Amino acid sequence: MREGWWREMERWEEIDEETEMERRKREKKAMDKLEELDMERKKFEEEKNVEKNKERGEEK
């Protein structure tokens, strides 16, 4: 009885480790996507500022 219980505990620990690894992969993927979106946002803002500066230069 004891050995069966021990094996079951070990199996659940393995499942927990696999689940943790999957969670970390998902988190990394999400962080990578956030970084990508942040870089796109910065690029867009930069382009927008360049356009504003051109317009200001033309108005003067």
C-alpha cells in the first residue's frame, strides 16, 4: 500500500513539473509578444513624432 501511494506522489510531482514548465513557456511567449508590441508602439510613436516635426517645420 505504501509503495503505491509513493509512486502516485512521484507521478503527481512529475505532472506538476511538466505543468510548471508549460506555464513558464507560455509566460515567456507572452513576454516576447509584449516586447514585440512595445517595440512596434515605440516605432509608431517615433514615426508620428517625425511627422509632427515636419508639420511644425512647414508651419513656421
